[in-house]
Amino acid sequence: MNLWFRLLATIFSTFWKPRLKPPLGRSTLRFRVWPNDLDTNFHMNNGRYLTVMDLGRPDLILRMGILRPMLKYGWMPVLTSNIIRFRRELRLFEPFELESAIRYWQNTTFVMEHRIRFVKGRRAGGIAATALVKGGFYDRRERKFITMDRLFDELGLSKIDSPQLTPEIAALLTAEDAIRSHDQADDPAAV
């Protein structure tokens, strides 16, 4: 995370935003492309998309009330994989929106979707990039990932069934398993 001013603005803005209903609430944040976001092609750098998407997760964590159990139990959100598709370029000073939502969960993992959309002009509403990220909440004291059922319990929610596994999420999970196997073949210490 190297967008400290944007991160602080995102955190402070949560005090004036409505709570999001866990686990399926959707966060929407508005940003603009600044000169430090550009690459040598003078459009937003591909790595910057993922860095901006990092800002959607704290917004969800704060607005869904997940921060309280995180602090209480020493949990930390950890991402294990992601896949991104770039569709159209974002140019200097162009405003855009970041949409973030949890789309699937199973046992100790969740999959979130981040979408960056255009907000002005003929491309308004169109998608600039979409990413799926897989992660979980790691309990530093117990040295293991917590189950999503435990997270929901801490949020005062009864057991909630995950939305259906969709083809794009299945593809992410399959790709992660393949890369994990590849790593383990090359590095016995890899998990």
C-alpha cells in the first residue's frame, strides 16, 4: 500500500457513510487519475490498478464492522492470489469509481471482486478493469486462518450460505491450485 493520502481519506470518509450489510454489501469509492498514477504510456499504470483496489478492502472492513473483531483477536486480512483483466485505459485526471464486494466464500477463504468503472463521458458506467482476489483472515495468535462462519459469528450473523460458485471464480481457484502445485514442485518449503 503506497497510496497513504488516499488511504487516510478513505478511512476518514467511512465516518460519514452508511454501514454496509455484511457479507454482501458493496463499497463504491470515487477517485481521479493523478500524475503519479501514470506509466510511460501516459495512462494509469497496470500495477496502480491493483494498488487502488487495495483501498476497497479497508472501506468494506470498516463499514461492515469487521475491524472490531480484527482488533479484538489480532486478525489480519491476507490475500493469497488475484487475477485482473484490463479493458480500457484511464487517462490523466480522469475520474473513476472503484466497486468492491465479497462474491464467494468457503471455509477459511473469500473471493472479492473489484471493478474500476468510468464515471464521465461516453464511457460512463463502462468497465476499465476487473479483478478477483482470494484471501482470508489470519489469526496471528492461533497461527491459522479463521473460518468465515467464525467471522460471521463475531458480526452477530447466523450461518450464511455463500453465493454460488461462478465460472470466473472457479477459474481463479483452479489457477491458484495449479500455481501452488508448480511452486511446491520447485520449492519444497512453498505452501
